Amino acid sequence: MHRGKPLLLLIALLTLAALACNAQELVFEPTPTLPSQFAPSPEPTPTLLPASEGDLKELDAQDALLASLYQRVNPAVVYIEVLMQRGGGLQPVSSGSGFMIDKDGYVITNNHVVEGANALQVVLADGSVVNEVEIVGRDPYSDIAVIRMEAPPDRLTPLELGDSDALRVGQRVIAIGNPFGLQGTMTSGVVSAVGRTLTSQALEGGSFSNPEIIQTDASINPGNSGGPLLDSRGRVVGVNTAIRSGTGVNAGVGFAVPVNTVKRIVPQLIENGAYDYPYLGITSDTRFTLAELADPLELPVDYGTLVSEVQPGTAAAEAGLRGGDREVEVMGLPVVAGGDIITAIDGEQLRTFDDLVAYLVSDTEVGQQVTLTVYRDEEQLEVPVILGQRP
């Protein structure tokens, strides 16, 4: 039995050694102290510079581009004061923006800026005032007007007009104008959408659509109206005209009349004082698209525009187009059904009534013959129409 004690002692020692090893594996090491350069600092941490010198140069180049653009363009942007007869004299009642287009003193602005003015006063970017200003022509449908000021040619800086058809969503745009009377204010953003439609008011109060409108998130506020919307090369791509906001100030949704519309209208405004629009003479219910009406009305197609009414004595009436003959309820609303469905004009497929308006405004003129593709019941027809003049 005494010879067994050394063996038991050896076993006990081995067991203790094993337990010691297991205990060492379960010990948590204390959190090491961070090197001094990673330790929390009581001072604010500055914003990191770009990762490389190349990035920094690119950032400076973008800033320099906008600064250079402003220096080149701002002298062409004017501050327009609208004067009205008040208390025996002319008093400023509102203001807007405009921009020069040539060395003859012609300036483009919005119709709603100058409409109803007894007189106008123009303030140039250098602070000088021009009092000899006349309204040359106005177009309430596109909300474009042309004024002319008497100023020395060396003080006139015309802007280059670009191509609004080339605009792409996401493209950078810049607005320069006089929001809230703050002359020479520059803002920038992107093209948020193209091909929007706004409602404009005719002289007699009838409602017409102004198509191909540019939507932008560049900050536009009251006073920006009539000022240029520019691309990054400083070319005019639109005329700032409206905002959509519940408060009357910028909410990131601004609208501009495309410059290609301006280039088409302005020559007639200068020559005749007004612009003659081609006119078809139909009405359509724009609360619904044809895709929404196709199933409830059992229509043969789900694109195009459904003719609700044909105005007597118009181009549409003379061509034999037919309006609706019955009223049905769709989604709880009355809809005039049974009229012709126009699906194309000159071979260009139409999705909505806005597409038809856009084509008429952008691609046709008074007296021109167009061919309408029309579904009448189940039959497809090709209907020639000679466009009249909008009343």
C-alpha cells in the first residue's frame, strides 16, 4: 500500500496541472490601452480632406466652374421692377427677373411678371437703372414675354441659348435671378424630370396646357420668375416660371419653360407681339388616363386620348371627329364615353392627352395638315386634319 502512494501523488499533481491550464484559457485579458493617436480627443475632429491630391483638385475645379459661370452669366441677368399708377404717380408693386438675348436690348422674362404693368424699370447687374423699357410681346399660354430696353450696346451681355431637348434627368442646372428682391442670386441643382405639363390661363380665362416643362430642385422662389435656367456651360436651357409649394416658397419642386419653346415663340413675339398656336378643337377628361378607362369602358386600346367633346367650327369638327354620346360613372366620377380615341398623330404614338398637346405645340403650326390615327368603336381610321388657330 505504501508503494501506491507515490502513484496517487503523481495522479493528483497531473490533475491540478490540467485544471490550472483550463482556468488559464477562461481568463479574459484586460482591454488594452489605445495608442495615444486613437484616444478620444476633447477637441472637435476636423472634416477629412479628400483621399488624394487629385480628388482635391477635382473639387476645386467644380467650384471654379460655378464661380466662372456666375461671373460670365450674371451681367446678362436683369432685375425687373413693375410700376403701377398709385397716388398720382408710378410706384413699384412687384419684381421679377429676365435675361438679355442680343445687343439690341431684347430681354426675355415671364408673362406673369410684366402683365398689367403701367411701366417697367430694369436694374442691371452693375446697379445702373434703365427707365426706357417697353413690352414688345406677351404670350400667356407659355408664360413668356419679351421686353426691350434702351441701353448702350457695350452694357448688353446676351446669353447663348442651348437645346432643352438634350436635357437628361440628373443633369446639373443653375438658376440665377432675384428671389425676394435679392439681386444676382445663384442656386444650383439637377433636372428632376422633363416633359411635365402645367396649366396656363388664356386671356379669356380658358385653361390650356403648357407642355414639355422642365422640373428642377434648384432653389427657385418668388422673384426668380423670368430668370434663366442654365446648363453647366452657361447656356440657357429654360426660363424659370413656377414652383410647387404649400407655403409659397421653395420646396424643391421648381418648373421652367424649355428654351426650345422660347426659341420658337420669341421671334413671333418680337415681330407681331403675340404667338399664333395651332388648334385642334377637342376636349378630353384628363382626370383619367386611357389605361385607367380601358377596362371600365371596354375600350379597344389602352393608350391615347378619349375625345369628350368637339368644339363646333374647329379643325376637329371639319375633319369629322366625334365626341362622346353618353355619361358613365368611373370610380365614382362622371365620364363622357363613346367618343373617338386618338392614338397617334403623324405616326407618333400618343399615351395621353398631354402627348397630343405637346406635339401640336412643338411640331406643328397654324394651317398645317396632320394625320390622326383614330379608333371609332372597333374600327381604326386615318383622319387628315388642317389645324386652325387657337382662339
